[in-house]
Amino acid sequence: MKRIVILGAGTAGIMMSNKLHKHLAGSEFELSVIEKEDTHYYQPGFLFLPFGHYKKKDIAKPVNELISKGAELIKKEADRIDAEGNEVLFKDGSSISYDILIIATGARIVPEDTPGLKGELWQKKIFDFYTIEGASALAEFFETWEGGRLVVNVADNPIKCPVAPIEFCFYALDCFRKRGIGNKMKITYVTPLSGAFTKPKASKMLGSLLEDNGIELVTDFFLGEVDNENMKIRDFGGREVEFDCLVTIPLHSGDPVISKSGLGDEFGFVKADKNTLQSVLFKNIFVIGDAGNYPVSKAGSVAHFQAEVLEKNIMSFIKNEPLKESFDGHSNCFIETGRGKGILIDFNYDTEPLPGTFPVPVLGPMKLLKESRINHWGKLAFKWIYWKILLPGRKMPISAHMSMAGKKTD
């Protein structure tokens, strides 16, 4: 028998396992999934956890319940990939061979790489919300917090879900207004970007929304250190921002196994072709989701659209056919803006977010680059779609390739 190994059972890894097993049943290929963790989290829910909208149990499921029974789940921790020998080596000294390897190891935060960030105030006055531990600690802190200077800071890019820090600002303001302490809050969004977002039209709109809501925007700020004693963040140029509560989006990197295996770039993300999703170093290695060094947002929608492409390219590879499917960088994101409203953006490698309607021209029902209540409900409904459609590998009625239908270019 031959074997396809999927390294990682996050969003991308689970989707690929469930898509591929349907093709491999009765074939010469076995399918194995490597994952050391027992629990899978719906990461978009981390945004809502600090404000009591979700509890931990609402966004967690056992990994073994999410992967098809047709795939073998290996609950071990990988140490490195021997790409020359077509093996994944485990920390317990064992190994597994593969004919095709799909790397889905995701991205992780590394707060320890910034001086002072994991100092004495860590999870006391300094929190992340990109991990279950950080979001849970922040939820406990917010239960009794009476306001002050709330600073939301992105250390540097790339990060997972680039719109999440902006969403946090809006959602925090809305929630604290409802608690009656909105007038005791000063929220500052501190980013290394030159605007609120990477794309011009979206950056302009989001920047205006921040201003309209009284949220200060500090740009071109690359976090150099955190002064725990004086409760300040400081950039490499010496600029300082004071805080009473710091919500940090720390530096990100790929899984250590990638760098140890010689497959990654300087941040530990796998070097791969941005269209075929194939490793640039080894033809039988493919990369999906946050693990790749693709010039696109590290977001769940990207993994979903990539999975549609990779499913077909893997089957072509098995048949020794050219890889015909090409990923165009398609990404779409709901942006929570508070007050029961949200924004939807849809873009790819070549096209920035544009106004219009989605997914059907004129009819929508979603509005692009515009606040609406249906966009807010779309974001909340996505949790059901995630568990019931995306992770099981079912087909969504949305093309993996971005469409210009319904978009306004002038």
C-alpha cells in the first residue's frame, strides 16, 4: 500500500482528510493524519470568548470526532520531516513513511521572542486572544475590569486573521458601552502597517470607522519591547504607548518541525508555489493553510478555498498528470464592527477588497465593504457552517476562485 500523510489536524488538515478519504476508499492509498492535540478549537470564536459570548465548550470538539473513520489518526508529536527519505520522524523515536505529504501545521504565536512581553504582567494585565489560554484569561480579567487605557497591538506581520485585531477594538467598545463603562475607556489600535489594513480601499474605510468610534490609530509601530514596570510598549524607534490593559497579537512563526526540517523560510513557513500549493523543494510535498509562505491572509477562508484546489491537484499528482488547478489567493472575511453590524471583504492576490454584493450580484444578500446587520449574522452563522460543512469536507456553493460578479470597480 501507498500512504498519504497529513501533518496537522487544524482546520486545513481536517478538511483535507475528509475530502481525500472519499477519493481513496478502495484505492492503493492509505490516509494517515498526525496530530498531538486532543481538542480542536473553532478559532474565530476566540474573538468572542473574552466578552462572554461563547464559553470554551461552545468552540471545542475532540479531534477524533472530526476526522473521517477512513483515516488513521496518529496522536504523536512530530520532531522533523526527512524529505529525502520520505518520512516523518516522531519525538518518541518512531517514524512513518509517506508517498505524499500534506503539511498543515498552521501558525503559532511566539510572545517569548519580544523582550518583556511574557514578563510579570503576562495574563495579568497583558493578554493574547489567539490561544484558548489567552482568551480565557482575558475573559476572567474583563469580568471585573472597570476601564482605562486598552491598547490592542500587532507586533508585526504575518499574523493569523489580520482583521481580528480591528474586530477586537470594535467589539470591545460595543461590549463595554453595554456595561456602562464606555466613557471610561480609551482604546488605541497600534499596528506596524501604515494604515488600518493592508489593502487601500479597506484600509481607508476601516480607518474611518475607527476614527468615528473614537478609537485612536497608531501606525508604523514595530514592537521592540514591553516595559512591564511602567506599563508601556515601545517600538524600535523609541516611540511609546501607555496601557492599563494590553491585548497583544504577538509575533507569529511556523511550527518548529518545519525549520528543523529545512523546509521553511525565515519565519518557519513552508516554501511553496502560491498557485499549485506544491513545495518548491520536493514534488511529493504539498502545503495548505497557515503553514505556507503564501502572500495571502492566514485565515480560515483561505484554507477552505485552498482545499478545493489541493483536493484536485493531489488526485492529479496520484495519476501522474499535470497540476491543473491554480489557487488565486481568494480570501473573504467577516469583520465584526459592533452594534450588531459587520463588514464583509472578498479579495485575492491581484484584486483588493471592493464594494458590491456577495455572493449573488445585486441580490447579495451580503454587502461588500459596507456595514450591515446581515453581515453580522453571517459571521455568527459561520460557526454552524464550519462544524457542519467545512470541516466535513462538504461542498460550499461558493467558488474557490474569486469572482468579480457583483463588485464595483469604479
